[in-house]
Amino acid sequence: MLDIVVCFKWVVDEAFIRRTSSGDLDFSSVDYKISEYDRNAIEAAVRLREEYGGSVTAVIVGAPEAAKGVKDALSRGPDRAVFAEDPLFRDLDPSQTASVLGQVISSKTPFHLIICGEGSGDVYSQQTGPRLAEFLGIPCAAYVQRLTVKEEKVMADRKVEGFIEVDILPLPALVTVLPDIATPRIPGVKDTLMASKKAVIKVGKNELTAVPPPLLKTQSLKAARVERECEKFTAEAEGIKRFVAALQKRGVLK
């Protein structure tokens, strides 16, 4: 029987971001979603519970409006959720997020295995999982694409520079998983209705040790621009000369 904790983040849905004529990004009508990487992590946790038994607790640190994400996560199979909420939790950096997660997990839910996505869909620092493992003092394996549990140990197949590395970690442990570990299920109407009946433990900032003010501040955002200059060259001698001259003009050839 495994007590599994899966961490997730409520992020901006990039499909709703608009580009203005000045090149700025317009967030005025955006919606939010569970980070794509975390959907895979949730699915991996639920499949492990289905195979080995036990429970899955989904944990999130975020602003109060992330409550919608809690319900979405529960509709995907976890048994319960822990929601650390405060307006100040909207812009935490990875070290602060890991600290809050560590305090919440260690005080609110038992665990044998913690699963995180390899990164988040917005910042994608890939630091929160390893920092959380360090906070809790447990072993960690990153970039995992397959998990097997046996005899109080977890076997993690990691994708590393084109090779597969197999790590064996004693439980409790933490892993960050790649998207190909599991394809997320699509919740049905029954799943969504059942999610409303599952337990949600809320944790306020006052229940935690001192959390410093958010360190992340967005100064400006600009849409990426790609400028292309297309020119066609023939395979004849004259065309090849023009091609070489064009490369020299751009500094590609000296």
C-alpha cells in the first residue's frame, strides 16, 4: 500500500494569451489550467495507486482563485487534496514554493512517494521538485519516464542524454516525471461530480513558519517575433555564386 503525494500548479492557459499591435501580451481574458506536466504526474500517481493500492493526495500552493484547479485535480483521480492558499502565494519562486510544500506535506499528509512534474508550464525552472526533496531530506530522481515499486523501494527509469539510467531509491522518495510517463485521462461528468465530494484540507499562511514576500516580479512581457527573409537560388553556377555572396554578406562565411 502506497501513500502517494502529487504536487501540481495552476498556471495561465497560453491559448488565451493575445498579442497586441505594439507587441505586448494581453492577459486580460486569460483562463487557467493545471500545468501540462503536472497532469502527467497526477495520472502517474493514480495509476500507481491502481496497481499497488494505497491513496493519492494532490497538493497545491497558490492564490485563492486556484480553488478551481483543486477540483480539476480531484476529478482526475486523487483521493483528497491539500490546498495552501494565500494571495502572496501567486508569485513565489521555486525555493519558496518548495519550502511551503515541504511544510504542508510533512504536517498534513503521510507519504511514501512524492511525484512532481519535471517543470511547470509557466516558469519551467525544474527546481521545485529537487528543492522539495532537499527540504524533506529524502532521495530524489529527476526526468523519470517509468516507475516500479517493489519491497519498499522505487525503481525509476530516467532519460538522460539519449540513454536510460535506472535508479533504485529507498522509500520515502521523490521523483520528477517526464510527460511520456502517462497520458492524462479526460475527466467525465461523473468524475467532476465526485470531485466535489472529496476532502480538501486548506492551509493558510498563518499556519506556516515565516514565508518571505514573493521574489518574482514581472517587469514586462513581449511577444516573440520571427523575421524571415526568403530568397531563392538556382543550382547553376550563377545561383551558387549568389548564394555564397549572400552568406558572406550575413557573416556566415568569411
